Amino acid sequence: MAYLFTIIRFAFEVYQYMIIAYILMSWVPQMRATGIGQLLERLVEPYLAPFRRFIPTLGFIDVSPIVALIALRFAEYGLVSILEKLM
């Protein structure tokens, strides 16, 4: 069972790094035109879109990815807690 928790935590961590990489790619617009940029956009943008709908930008700063990362962390903790209770 410890392997299951390790895999879940690893998957959440990889997705968090994907979100961070996608955010950093927004600073260099040419990066989003690459194959990796398009792949990250297809994987990350569906998760970020609902947060962007409800959280307004502060000038030129989009804080919705920060809220999305916090929500993802809470989802990870919640899922691991539920699975620990079931085991």
C-alpha cells in the first residue's frame, strides 16, 4: 500500500511542476509554440481555466495559477487522507 501513496504523491508533484513550467513559459511567448509548450497547454490549461474564470487578474499578474496550485495541494492531502482512512 505504501507504493500506492508514493505513486499518488509523485503524480501530484509532477502535475504541480507541469503547472509551474507552463507559468514560466508564459514569460517567453515563443516557448508555447514548441511541441512541449503545446503539450503542456493541453494538459494544464483545462485545470487552470475554471480558476481563471473566477479569479480576476491584478493588473498584468494572473494569480489564478497560485490558487490552482494551492487547490491541487489540498486535493492531494484530501485524497491521501481518505485512502489512509480506508486502509
